[in-house]
Amino acid sequence: MTGTAELNVDEGSEQPATDGFAERPVDLRHRARDAHHTGEEAVAAQLPPDGGPDRPPDGPDGPYGPDDTQPEEPAGEYLAVDEPLLAPRAHRPSDLLRFLAGLFGIIAVFVLAQVAVSTTTGIENDITVNANRIPGVLSKISALVSSIAVLTVPLAFAVERLIKRDGLRVADGVLASVLAYGVSLGVDWWVAASAPEEIRNALTQSSPGSDTLTDPVHGYLAPVIAYMTAVGMSSRPRWRVALWVVVILSGAAELINGNTTPLSLVLTVLIGWSVAYGTLYAIGSPNIRPTGQHLMIGLRKVGFVPSAAHLAPAAPGGTRRYLVTQQTGPLLDVHIIDREQQASGFFYRAWRRLRLRSVAVRRSPQSLRQALEQEALIAYAAAASGARAPQLVATSELGPDAAILVYENVAGRTLDDLADQEVTDAVMASFWKSVSTLHERRIAHRRLTGESLLVVDEQTGCLVNLSGGDIAAGDLTLRIDVAQLLTTFALRTGPERAVAVATAVLGPTRIAEALPLLQPVGLSRQTRGDLQRMTKERKTAAQALALKQVAAGERTQQQAEEDIARAGEDLLARIRAQILQIAPEAPLAPAKLERLRPKTLIMVVALAFAAYLALTTIRPDQFKVSQMNWAWASVALAASAFSYVAAAMSLTGFVPEKLPFWRTVAAQLAGSFVKLVAPAAVGGIALNTRYLQKAGIRPVQAVASVGASQLAGLGGHLLLLFAFGLITGSQTNGDLGASRAVIIGVLTAAVLALVVAAVAPLRRFVVTRVRSLLFGVIPRMLDLMQTPRKLVTGFGGILLLTLSFTACLDASVHAFGGGANVTYAAVAVVFLTANAAGSAIPTPGGIGPVEIALITALTVAGVPATAATPAVFLYRLLTFWLPVIPGWVAYNVLQRKGAL
């Protein structure tokens, strides 16, 4: 499609474009300079006076790759373009997806070969019976011709590409074919050496006339398929058909002559296909994005007379923009959409489509033509509605892989470029009026962020970047627009002014309807990041100010905590509060935009991960159930169950407010499920903090209470380690390795403290963190001093928690007959040292390192390895794996009750 706007072309210009959507001619080259042109001259002044840098040489592929359809530039004329060089290669997500699809296909072939033995055998027998009916001469001739053709056609294609100066793609194809050959040899070796018998029988058979087996993967067919896939033949259908025909004929000939099996052919095709796309994604495909030079040539093809171009900041979605000056006429704003730009952000868009309902996320166009028509339609509809937006004057395809949209340039600055004091009520009202005009025609913008709001003068705004909009949008989509623009303005001016101006233009009813859409998931990615950054900055600044004011005696501790809580309040909550002041009847329930919540996905992944680890890391033969003492195992189970009561005591003891005790026990049980996807300490801290906040405790105080509990737990851990170390040493005259472990631990801690004190960056980091921690923890501890019962509960819970875990490990050791070799105090030292060392490695739940550390420490302490190994696995089963299911149930129950 070329020249979709009618253009009055001068004499001597190149090709006029007459077919278009516009009802009236638009002459951009002879239009008189009006008041808007003053701004255009200001933008044009940014263009290089000498026409830009020297012209970069064209690559061997031409501007559009090896399809040889690039436009030719008039001889002797060069159009200057100021732009950086494009990357020579691009990593396309589509290549990665195809590679993964091929990989799953290969796995499916192996699974099918192992489970569908009768089916594969029956197919092979049917093929053998029917192949015997074909005359031998015919089969030999077909095999000879196909084997020659399957090598000759790719060679001829390579010669043709080299003549066309497309050697880069040929090199990519050769690399893919070499890798495919190597993978084929590896699969052949694996099938012959160690594959299951079922797979070997499905992929091989006896060669005709000999006792040797055929190759599971064809050593020459897989490289040919990889080569023909890597060179890319979407724009060369004749060559593509020829190559696939010879490949199919060659495979059929090999199958008829008994040199392969059906599954072997499928595996060969999948290996060649997967290796090709894996190679392309790893090294990148040749970049066929058109440069500014090709843009200039394309503009001449649709009747413009450009003289220079300057690369402007990209539009949302990575769309390239150029400001183009003409020999006679106003400045043009040209957008280029291409296949590489369409592929960018693919995985993020796929996740959004999976997570959100269809009304909350816009479907991406499936082809370049659809993207061009979609953006053109939105631009024409916006102009027809009367909203202030740039006018689209022409569209054109720029080769097979790109298209351009030519807009009138509107000079101005985006909202992101304005200072806060420049964002006036008049500017915001102007944008709201344009949005209201669009909404009256059921047009949604969907990208009302700062980069899409162009301020032309001090009182006028212009909506740009409409390419992501919708025609005939539903009510929910229009309300999302209002929520997005409200948030965009509130980030700059505060919620009070943003809501007041919006209400003055749209009215309180339409603003109230947007309240349920004020949730992060419905906003743009940039806005979500701005909200998080703003909240973090406000909270950090409030904490620093509070520290100074409390130290100076200007504010009390309680007042400082209230200031920090107000500063950490979410901006969206403040916007909702402003709307409720204006429209108290506004709906409060948030709209359901998500179809799949991240926590649901995390739950599914966690359960699958737990099942996999349980099946692979815990084997029945390691338990030696027949040798286990069930009485001691019952004691270990009871100790494990009591640990959750002790954990609830250790938390409630450091919270001055009253907490439901058994609900707190259930929260600790839910933490056993959280351990699957996070290190134990991290997951427990996050869950307890969330639980306290849901119980009505302010965020600052909740964090302080959990911090006080963790700090007291660390101190108790060290004291118990020292005490049990002394007891163990006195019982064994200091000969036990556990007492040496205490000394080593103390010396290690001292060395780490010296290192932190000596290195300035580490010292500042630790001091800052400790200061912020003590800011909340010390006042919390002072409050607890007034209620000794709470302190007894907290510290008693810490002591009981350690003793219950130690009792569980000790009972597990006795259950397998190792109790005679070690005392309870020694087991306590083993638990306190080995469990801490294993948990230091941040694996979910300490899986792996904890087991290794405990088995090693018990063996050093004198427990035989034959008893230490099953004892540790029993201990981990009771304290980690067994509570997963009840923890999952507790987690869901507490969520339904609003306690998590």
C-alpha cells in the first residue's frame, strides 16, 4: 500500500500517490508557513546543519536483506540522515519460541518411542510390507536421484545467494548445518550406548543385507534441514518448495529402502529445525531494519521531497521516529514500524495477555500490514473526533519488512520533560478535554503516560502515540484510560489537584466510575515503576527525617512512626480517598482485571517443585524403615509439631498488641509452604510481616516487631550455641569436634566484623541498615519492657523453638540406633552450627546444603554414617516436607479470611 493520503505532487517529482483514505488533498510541500511553523523551525534547528554524518555504505544484503526488493536511489543524489548505526544482528523471540517448540518435540518423540511400542512397531511393519511391492530398480533409482538432489539443490542455492552478495545468511546456514551434524552424532552415540531398548528399537532397524543397525538420525539430512531453515526462505518460495520436495523425497526413499524408521525421520527433522533456530537466536539474525536512508528514498516514492532527517526519541513500543525536513514544506514526523520492533517485548506482552482479561490488555496485530492499518485507522478516527492529535497524511510500505506513517509534526515538549511547576491546571484540563472527546466517539488511547502527552504551549496539550488505541472501545477500557491519566497527573501534581481538574472537566460521575480501576495491574508498566519508586523515595526521606527529629527531641517516637506510615501510603490509595471525598457513593470494590494471579502461579510451581524434589532427593531405601524405632519416630513427630507453637510464642511475645494465638500458629504453619519458593528466613519474615499488617498493626510497627523477634532469635541462637558448646566440651574433656566448631564460629564472626569495620562501603552499608533497624526495634523493645509477660513469652518461644528442633533431630538419631554415640548437648551443637551453615546458601528451604551439613556434622560428632543419613532424612521429612500440605491448606484458609 503506497500513498494512502492524496498528495498534490509537483512537476518533476517522482511517483504520485493517488489512492488513499483522505477525502481532501493534503499538500505538505506548498503549504504556507503559519503560526505552527515557528515551533517546527525550532525543532528543525536541532537537525545537523551539514546534512548529517557521512553516508554509511550499504551492506551486501541491501537495505531489506536478500530479497533484492529495496528501492533504488536516484543516481548522483545523497540525502543526509543523522542517526546512529543500527545493530548488525537482532535476537528474535520468535526464534527462541521455535527452538523451544522443537526441543519439546524431540522430547515427545523419545517419550512416544518408549511408551507406544506396539504402535511404532506396527507402523514399521506396514511400511515394510508395502515397500516390498515397489520394484527394486525404481526404489534404487529414486534413492540415487534424491540423494544427489538433496545435496545439489542447497549447493545451487548457496551459489545463487553468493552471486546476490548474501554471504552472511549462507554463513549462518553453514554454521547451523555443522552444529546439526554434531548433535546428530551425539544422539546416535547416546542411542547406541545407553538409551533404553524401546527407544533404540523405535529409532533403528537392521540395515538391508547386513546385521548392523541404521542410524537413529540421518547424518546428512539433519544438516540440510538446519541449513535451509537458517538461511530463511520466506521471501523465496520457489527455492523453499524445491528444497522441501527433495528432502521429502530423500526421506521417503530411505524409508522405502529400509534405511530408517518413521520416528527416526521425525527426529531428524526436529533436530535440524531446532538447531537452526537455536543458532539464529544465539548469534542473532541479520538485521533487516530499514535505515534512515531507505526512509528518505521511500518518502520520495510517495511524492515528498525530503532534504534531511534526524532520529527522534522512539515512540512507545520501540517505534522509530524521524523528523524530516523537506526542500519546500513543513517538518514531517515519520514513524517506522517493522518486524523487529513488533517482536520486541514479546514475552512481556505474552505474560500480560495470559495474566489479564481481554478487556484489560490489547491484542497485538499479527502482521505488519495489520499494524499499519490499525495505527492509520486510529489516527484518522482521532482526527475525525476533533481531539487534538497529530494528523496522519500518508502511509506506505517500505519494502516487505517495514512500513512508514507520515504525520504532521507538532512542536512541543512531553509531560515528562516539563518541570513540576509547568504542569498547570490549564494544561491538564486541555488533555482531559481531548480524552473526553475521544471517549465520546468510543476511542480509547491506552497509553496516557507522560511520553504521550505533548504540551504545545503553556495551556494546550496534544495527544500523541495513539498507535496502541482501540476503536469502539467498551466502558471498562475507557475507564482504564481515566484511571491511567489520573495516576499520570497525580505523580506530578499530587492527588488533590489531579482529581480536582479531572472532576471539573469530566464531572464527578465519570471520575467515580474509574475508582475500581485504580489498581497497579491495570496501569502501564512505566506507571507501575514510577509508583514504586515514588513510594520508596517518600518513605526513605521520611525515615531519615524522623531519625533526625527524634534524636533532636522535636518529635516523639509515635509521631515519627505516624509520619513514616503516611509517607509510605500508596499514591493510588490517596487518589481513591480524594475521589471518595467528591463522590462518596463511588464503588469501592476493585474491578476484576486478572484471570491469573501471580500467587496462584507460584503455588502451582511450588507444589510441582516440591513433588519433584521429594521424588528425586528422598528415596525410600535411605530411610531404612524396617530398622526404624517407631517410638522414637513418634517423639520426633511430636517435637516437630510443637515447634509451630513455639514459633507462634516467639512472634506474639514481641508484639505488644494482642494476637489470636491459634491463628498465629496457623500462620507459622503456612510459613512451611512459603519455604518452598524462598529461603526459610526470607519467606518467614515476609509472611509474618504480612500477617501482622493484616491483623491491624501499622507497617512500621509490624516490621519492627518481626525485626525484634529476629534479632532476639539471633542472640538466643548464639547464646545457646555457646552454652551447649561449653556443656559438650565439659562432658568430653574438650575433645569433641563440636566445641572446636564453637571456637571456629566465634573467630569467623570476629574476622567478619573486622573486615566490615575496615572496608568503608561495607561499614556504611551495615551502619545504615542497623540504624534503620534499631530505629524501630529499640522503641518496640522499650514498649515490651513494660509488660514482662510478653518478654517471657517471646524469649521462651525462642528457647522452646530451638529445643524442639534439637529434640526432633535427637529423636531421629535415636530412631536409627545412633543415640548411644552422641549426647543431646552435642546434637544441639550440631543443629545450631550445621543448620545455620546450610541455611546460609539461599536455596528454597535450604534444600541440599542443610542435609549435607547435618549429615557431615553428625558424622564428625561420632554418629555412624549408616545412622546419620537416614536420621537427617527423617528429620527433614518431619520438619520440612510433611508440613507442606497442611501449610498449603493453612495458607489458603488464612487468605480467604483476610489474615494473609
